[in-house]
Amino acid sequence: MSFAANLKDELCKDVPEQESALHALLYGFLLFSHKFSADEISFAVVHEPTARLFAEALATHCGISAKIIFHERARGTLYKVSIEKASERRKILDAFYHAPKEPSLRINRANIENEEDVPYFLRGAYLVCGSLTDPHKEYHLEFGVSYMNLSRDLSTLIGEVLPQPKNTLRRGSYIVYYKESENIEDLITYIGAMMSSLEMMNIKIEKDIKNRVNRRMNCDNANMDKTLNASLQQVEDIKYIFENKDESFLPEELLQVARLRLENPEMSLRELCESVNPPLSRSGVNHRLKKIGEIANALRNGKTE
């Protein structure tokens, strides 16, 4: 199961017992549903526990039964929840202080009695219009809202208790979102998904470790390539000297290093240092190899007899 589905499972584990918290949770469900008016109250989700939590909460808090319709699709089952009776829709609107015909939906703060109820309201909103990208790939959590003023109200409310989210418009939906892992962790912890937040932290730690290992490996590989290329050039220079002049052409201090490199092209600079008799420092061996390269280039250019 995906991380996003596990997160919603955690948020759906129980119906809050406190009346004001249950009221706030239901308000989040209703206000951010697909339709919330006297003509239609409905939403559709792919997460079955979300549909069942809404139906249970509505029955407990308002004594109204919501109808859940299953739609089988190639991409998975869609669960549509709707209130079919006009009298029940009107009862719900009255319970949450909304008029039957509202030109623009806004958050009515009367439905969120105290600060402790805000997480439940945001939980309901996230369950019906929220989504989260797999944190193994990238960090992105968003609410997709149908109404501009409602999205602004949501952004303002979140900004009162957490870092201010960003806003954008995408294909006719108003998006309230976070792209920072710390902000996402704070939000899902705040709305009641502590285990998912801890799991996300662990994923981030694993990604950081993996990235460090990859950077180290890339660095090591680059150094190996650099060392190998240098060794191949040194061998080529030594062969050129020996083919065009005999070995006695090189001074003894250079000849010993030249023979070692020619016989051991895979040796690192450190290993060459240890093999020279008497042992030399890295700078000492590197200086001799550099001098051999200069002699080879001089020979190629006809500047050395």
C-alpha cells in the first residue's frame, strides 16, 4: 500500500468522541466536498475508509445516513458519498450555519469553536481534497479546492497554526500546498498522523544517507578515473622515451620510478611511494613522474637530444 493511503488510513482510525471535534471534522468533510449546497451534497474518493468515516460521523453527529455508491474502474474503485434527501441536506446546512444558496463558499469560524478543533477540521478537509506525493520520490502535499475564497480561507487558517502554505491555480482548481518536508511533517502530525510523520522522517534520513553514499561513490569513481588516466599517460610517456632513447637516457632517480610505473600501471601514487627504495613522499614521486612527462613531451617536440 502507498504512503499516501497509509496516511489516510491513520487519519481514519477513529471518530472523535468530543462533540466540538466531531463537528469540526464533519465541517471539513462537507465544506471541501465536491458539492455543498441545498441542491447537492456529495464527494467522491478512492479511499474507502474516508467514505465510511464520513458516513459514521454524519450518522453519529446529525442522525443522517449518507449513501455510499461503489463505481468500479480500471484504475480502482471510486466511492461516491451523497445525501439524497433535500430535507436532510437542508438540515445539514442549518447545522453548519450555511445558507441554501451561497454565491461563494467561505469557512464559517463558528463551526470551529476552539483551537483544539482546528486539527479535526483540517483532517476532514485533507481526507476529501488532499493528496500527498510518495516521499521516496519528492515532497509535495496539497489541498485541491474548487473555490478561490475558500482556498484563501484555508491557507489563512493553516498559516495561523503552521508555516504559511503556498497557493497556485491548476486546471481550474485552487491549490494550497507545501513542498518542504518539514512543513509536511508538521501538518500531518498536527492533523493526527504521528506514525506517518515519523515514517516520513525515516524516509528522509534514508534518502540523505543514500545521497551521501552516492556522492562519495561518484567522487571515488571520479578520483579513480583521474588516477587511471594519469597512470596511462605516464606509461605512454615512459614507453615513448624507452622506444626513442634507451633507459640510460633517464637519470637514475627518474629511471627507478619509470620502471616501477611501467611494470605496475595499476599502482596508486601512495603504493609507488612505498615501493621506491628508499621510500619517497607523494610529492617526491609526483615530481619525478611530472619530470618524466616533460622529457617525453620535449622528445616529441624535437627539443631534446
